[in-house]
Amino acid sequence: MKSYYSLGLMSGTSGDGVDASIIQSDGVNTYKVILNKYFQYDKYIYENIHWLISLIKDSRDLKRFSKDVKKLEKIITLFHAKVVKEIIKESKININLIGFHGQTILHYLGSRGSDEKISKQLGNGKLLAKLTKKKVVYNFRQKDLKNNGNGAPLAPIFHKLLVNQNNIYEPVIILNIGGIANMTAIGKPWGGLARIGMASRDIGPGNCLIDHWMRKYHDKYDKDGLIARSGKIIKSRLNKEIKIEKRRQWNRRLRSISSLDIKDYITTYLDTVFTEGLSLRDGAATLTEFTVLTISSWINTYCKEMDYYNSGKKTKVIVCGGGRKNKFLLKSISKKIKHKLVLIDKYGIDGDFVESQAFAYLAIRSYLKLPISFPSTTGVSKPCTGGVIVKN
């Protein structure tokens, strides 16, 4: 099969910069990483991303702040164009496709009181194609949403290729800890994994609660979890909120909502009675433990079923994403689950660039009109391709 050089551009919910990856792949069975590089946003872009995220909660807000949205979208697109030109110059590779995810400012699936489904990423694919003179694939989530899907997670089909190509033996769970934590379960097909032996969902907060708490005190994140480690968990508040969160999870499952936005947690658990009056350290400790309990609950549930349906083989839990660098968070999760956590880096895979590589791969699949989402990954009605293709 023909292979393509594809550049994936990913900006996560931290909103601090762009992960860029060039891969060579046929869009089906093989991929090769050519280059990974991170480009940090300047202070203006970073602050305005988080300003808009704090303001926009639904489609009415998107209309209300449309001028600000369009202004920042153009600035972000121009930044991505510079990234593309720099990385092409450095790699000296003739890129066939660009997978342009854009910057998410809203991912709303009716989980906060409405049946409206909307996912908004800042990024003008037409402008990027014009500036770079390359084919651009963007707006990856819209076709999935229009076909009754949740629009996320989209990386599972790449996770499956990654597992197969790197000889990581199944059953396995890929745990991605970004702003939101999500997991991809890969193993012998059964009810939960459907016929394709793959299932995925967002499972709760990843870095979002901890990062936003730290941001209140002018720090972007809790390095290695040292602040949380030094604080005290306020168990009376934690236990109450965990019970509430379990009810929310059950309600989302009844409504077939398997994808989450950071606002599902930030508006519920920050600037509320849960954290009111807490010191920096105690707030970090309590929010970290909340994150740990939410993630470990889902992991234990899936691992138990996967072990059973895979003839007792112990499921491996492999961690990627920025949250894997929070040593205290990972250690705390390890204590709560019955399976060993392994960093994806142990397999020679850079855990910072799995998502950007995934969108490079999804761009190829979209270009070839191959599915990128499935009923067992996003809840979409049938396997669905995605991405708007702009041909230069």
C-alpha cells in the first residue's frame, strides 16, 4: 500500500503549546515516527485561550463572543503555519498531509443540562492550507457527532496500531492522562470490546482540576505532585463528592455520554464548597485524590472484565500523556489498582507525542475515507470517517 508523510498538530486542554509529529504510514497497518517537536504558545495566546474557555459554556456563548473567537482562531492558525514551515524546513521532508486538530475551547454533549452536542476547536483549515500550500485535514469530530457519536476519544484506532506494531501483548489498556483522562481497552473481542476488540471512553479528570487549582496561585501545574504530596486530603469533602460523581457517571452512562469536557469538572469542583477555604496544599491533595479515585475505579472495572474474557491473562495498563509526569499522581493510582502501571516510554514510545502522532495517522485515514471512530469508541451509529479535507 502507498504510504504518506503526515504532520500531526495537537494542542491539548492545557493550552500551552502545540505538539507536532511527522509520521510515515499507509493509514492501516504500519507507521514510522520521523520527528517529534513541541512549540510553546506565547503568553498572549495562552492567556486568551484560558480566558475564552472560562467564558464559553454553550453555543449561545460562542455567538456572544464570536468576534473574540474568530480573532484568536486566526492568531492560533498563523502560529500553526509557522510551526509547519519550521518543522518542514528542519525535517526536509515533503509533507503530503497535515492533521490539524486545533485548540478545543468547548466540548459539550448535554452533560450539563441540555441535549445539545457541540465540539469547537479553534483552527482555520482553509487558511492553514493556503499559508502552507499543503493538504490539510481538520474538524475531525463533526461527522462523528452528526452520526450520534460523542466526538471523542478519536485516538483508539491509532492506539491499536501502536500496540500491534510495538509487540505489546494483549490484553492492554492505554491510559492517556491529559486534561481529561481517557482509556482504550484492547484485547479479545467480547461484549464491552465489540467485534473489533477495542473500546474507549473518557473516564474523568486527568490534569484539569489540579492544573486549574494551581493556576489560581499563578503556577501552571504541580510539578511531580510535590504540592499535593505535602497537603492533607480533606476526606469529609472528598467522600461526599465521590458519591455525587458516581451518580453523575451513572447518569452519563444512561444517556450514552462517553466523552467529557474539562468544564464538566471545573465548574462543578472548583470555586464551590468542595474547595472553598482550602489552602493551596490541601486543595491540591484533595483534588489529586479525587482524580486518583475516579481513574482507578474505571481501570479496576475494565481490567476485571478484560482479565476474565482473555482467559485470565493479566491486563497491562500503559500510561501516556502529560499526567504521567506527575509522580505522586501515578504512585497514588498504582496503590488503588490491582494491575501494574507501565509508562509507554518503556516501549520506546515518547508519551508526550502519542496524540499528535494519532492525528497525523487520522489525517491519512480521513484522506483515504477509512473510519476513524467506531460504535465501541465514541458511540457513533456505525464506523465513521472524519475530517474536512482542504486540498491546496
